[in-house]
Amino acid sequence: MRGTCDSCDRVSELFQLPGREDNNCSECDSDLSTMILLYEALNDAQRLGMDAGELESEVIEILLRFLERCSLDHRETQP
């Protein structure tokens, strides 16, 4: 299906992650699914007392890329 991405507003082929109602372009869909998996792994690592620094860095990197693509860069909203 082609349409407007619910996250970044680009017109492209749309995808929907299982259990979610939003439709996203391939880039946003990929970032969202990766962030979900990394967040779950991060929670598991922290619960098991494992070092999660590398996972945290990866989640932050993907999140910032996603926010920049969606024009929600946190630097634009700060005074």
C-alpha cells in the first residue's frame, strides 16, 4: 500500500508492524522495530545485571536518527 508515513509524513510504500495500528515507510518501520527489539534486550540485560552500555548507545543512535527524520529533533524545541 502506498500513502503517507504516519511518522515522517513522506509519501512511500507503507508497512505496519504486528500489534500496531500506524503505517510507516520502510525506514521508520525498520527503526521502530529495531528500537522495540533493542529496548526489550536492554530491559533484559538490566534485569540480569549485565552491562547494557552498548545497547543504550545503539538505542539512542537509532532514536535520534528517527527523530531527525520525523522533524522532531529535540534541539529544535529547546530555548
